[in-house]
Amino acid sequence: RRDVQCIANEGQTDFKAPSIISWHAHLTYTQKNDRQRKGAREALKQFRLHFVNVLSEDCLNKYDVKNLCIMIDNDIDTPKGPFPVGQWGVFIPTMWLNQVVDYFAQNRGEYSVAFHPNTGCEYNDHHDWSFWLGKPWQFDFDFFTKKNHQSNEFDQEPGDEENPTCLKDDQYNGSPDYSGAAVACCEGFHTVCDSNDCRCKSLKSALSFLN
């Protein structure tokens, strides 16, 4: 994935946007407002509880960390990067995006949540391909020094070890909101559900579980 093309060249008709490797979601709030700061922390607590079966340990890295995780790379009350206000963020493997969007659509309270893909073209990820739930804030696009050029994800691909697109043996693939599978199992694995949850299992493990 070196030299990813982020925008079409002048007159180019066959441009194809780069593949999405993962996603970030950022819940934003006015960091100087005590009530909003408190509410944003409560929203983070509720997110952790809702996705308790999915979340891994909090992640220092923002990219290529394999599992759904809360990013702790910054002080959430200090605006950082392109964000003009406080925010806390989530690293989202592509297969969990729908679940996270569904959750924030109904459970973000008074806050706005920004979603952007990670393709390697950081400027375009935020400027061209992002979307908001709630009223958007204006990103500071001057933060990005490499506009319309690849700036990260040089050796990553969708579906690699750090950016899975499906789940494997004994990984939880259910939903906190409804029964049955919410995320696809990888080839060779099958969803097995009991009264508590659903998991991807190999055929041998699935047959053993059912017996």
C-alpha cells in the first residue's frame, strides 16, 4: 500500500478511492463546560458497559490495533489534532462499524460524534470521507501537513492481522441489542449461540459445543 492515490488526477476517470482499513469514532464536547465534561465521561462509562463483551484493553496506538478499543493517546479535555474541542475516541475494526454507529445514533445524548475511515490518506479521511451524528464541529484541516497524499498505513491492508474484517475461533460476534450474530465469522468458522452470547467457532468446536 505504498503511494496510495488519495484523489483523482486532473481529467482522470478511473480513480478508485483507497480501501478503508479501519474506522475511528470521536465523541466531542465543550471541554470548558463542567456539565459537558461530566456528561462525556458518563457517556464513555456507558459505552464501556454496552460493549463489555467486545472491547479489548484501552489502546495507546490509534491505528492497527486489531480489536475495538478506547483510544487513550491524549488528554480528553485538551483539544488535539484537528479537533477544536475535547473528545474521546474509539478504534473500530470495519466489522464492528454498524454496531457502533447504531449505538451512537441513539445513545450519544447532547453530544456530536464524528466518524472517519482510516485509509492512509489522513487529510481526506477527515475532509472528504467523514460523517457526523449530531451537529458537526469544524475540523482544523491545517493540522494535516500532507494534504491529498498518503501519510500513514503504509504496510497495512484490510483483513490483515491488525485490521481484521471477520472473527475467528471463540471470538464474540453477538450484539448487546438483539439475539443472534451481529458480525461475520471468517471462512472455516461458524456462529454458535447459547443463552448468553454468540461466538465464532471452528466446525470441530461447533460440533463439540452442540453435542
